[in-house]
Amino acid sequence: MSLSFHWFLPTYGDSRGLVAGGHGTFMSGDRPATLRYLNQISAAAEDNGFEAVLTPTGTWCEDAWLTTAMLVETTETLKYLVALRPGLISPTLAAQMGATFQRHSRGRLLLNVVTGGEQHEQQAYGDFLDKEQRYTRTGEFLHVVRELWNSTDPVSFEGKHIQVRGAQLANRPDPIPPVFFGGSSAPAGPVAAQYADTYLTWGEPVLAVSRKLDWIRGLAVDRGRVLDYGLRIHVITRDTAEQAWAEADRLLEGIDPADIERVQASLARSESEGQRRMSELHGGSTDRLEIAPNLWAGVGLVRGGAGTALVGSHEEVAERLIEYSKVGVSHFILSGYPHLEEAYWFGEGVLPILERKGLWRNPISKSVTPSATPFAASSSS
């Protein structure tokens, strides 16, 4: 199995400490999310061999479409995993936006479909459907989008929440953007199995991740489909385990107890099953945060969504990633604080180990041709 690694764009701001909030809760970092800084992170991700960067969606961060559209021309091979919420725009417009992005970026768009687990945040966007209805709408939305991307004929659809008549794109995307999708609740499973290319889950102990993937895998087989699987998790990797855990301790010491109380109170309102599972790993307490070997739940004390980190030496982190790969994970969407520096710690420390084991290959090396080498460039100048 060849593994793919992706990084994260903190479009709410970055910091040397944990940035509190997210998923319906306000958050900001000491380093503002300017285009200049996000360009630095994109460059670091590309230079270190990450395939793509995930850009989040929500009221607590900058808009993902506009931000990535302004960043894409500053990189050459890096792809952008753009998060979007079905129902906030029409599926025809979303399909058109995806096709336009794919064409102008020369095939560097991936899509992360986020149904939304915080009702108060959805209502802030003007969406008043309940959770089960949102998943039904997501399935209908993705059905129309995929039809528009694949069909040369006009598309008409009459669903419970989505209706289109005679929809058609002047230009279809080539290649079709892969769809990443996550969801841990019962209504999420059938949607993922039917429409996702890669099913995403947050970082839990390997056995828990394996059971979740088996659930989705069974639903996909029933529909005649085979999916890829991805893990969204943070990383703290250093030359030695002692250095890595010292960094985790530093992050923990920098947490304001008031932030823990504020964020946990907000996340308690979440309807997300995945968020509930993340919160249960730490229980709001700073005690016993290493919940499995090298798996630390400290991030989730103050951050919604992905709340765990792999902490250890480069060799230990590589070994834990291999364990996840053995249960079917082939995509890893990673992040760390600060995102700029941590991209180098992981890229220079862990990826070479996986490359030596034959589990990863730098995507930049695959795209380099003789005409793109420095020597060829200098000879033509």
C-alpha cells in the first residue's frame, strides 16, 4: 500500500500554543491567517512532499473556496482539499465551482464534504434541518453533483431537499475531484458508502478506527463500491521521544483552564457523534491523556474536531502510522502547532523513514521531468 500524506491550512490563525475553539466556537491564533502566512505553510507542505492541504469550513475560519483560489497559483504540485457544506449553495453551483477550480488549477482540487454537526452553527448559516435531514440532503446533493460531473445530458432530480431541472455544465472537470467524507453516526454511513471516494475519521485508538472502517467497508460492499480510508490527526514528532513529550507538556501547560471550560461547554451542544467520541477520550480532564501508545488526547481539551495527536520519536510516529495503515488507512491528514514548523519536523523526520520502508514516495519526484530540472531550466534561459 502506498500512503498519501496531507497537511492542514489553519485559516483561523496559527500559534506556538494550542489554538482554542473551532466547530462552531470562535478561535484565533497569535499568527493571523494572512495570505502571506498561508502561502508559507503551502510552500512548506509542497517542499516536504505532502500531497494536499485541507482547508476547513465554518463560521470560525475564513472561507475555504476563496482562500484556496487565491493560494493555488503560488504552488506547483500541491493539491487543495477544500471543505464545503451541502445545502448552503446549490449542487449545480457547487459542481460548477469545482469544475472551474479543477480546470484553472490543472487538476489540483479535492473536496471534503462536511454535513455539519453543530445545529447552532448551521442555523447561523440559515439552515434549520435536523441532523438526519442534513445527511439525507447531503446524499441528494452529492448525487446531483456527481451526475453533473459525469453526464453530458441535462440532469433533473426531485428529492426531499434538493430539486434541479435541466441542469448542465458547459465544462465538466477532468479529472473528477475525489470526494472525502467523514461521519460517525448511523445516517452518515450509507451516504459515505454511496458517494465518498475516501472515508475520513478522527484519530482514535487503532482498534476503534478499525471497527469504524469495517462498518463503512461493509456498507460500501453492499453497494458494489470500494473506498479509500483516511485519518485526520495531529502530530508532535521529534528526534527523541523525550523531546516530543516535552513539547506536548509545553502545549498542555500553555492551556488556560478557562479555555477548556469555554470550549467544552460549546462542544457539549454538538450533535456530532465523532465529536462525542473525541470528547470521551479526555473527559475534559488533563489526567491520563495518553490514551494509547503515543496517542495523546490533549488537543481536544480546547479544540473541536480532530482532538488527538501522535506524539513520539520519528521512528515511533512512523510505526503508529504503519499500524493504522494495516487496518486500511491510506490517507493521513496531519497538522501541528505551529503548522509551519511542524510540517518540517514531520516531513524531514518521519517521511524519510516511510520512504525507506517503501510505504511512501514523494509526489514531487513523480512529477519532475527533465525539462523541469534546474539544469534544463538554466540551459534555456
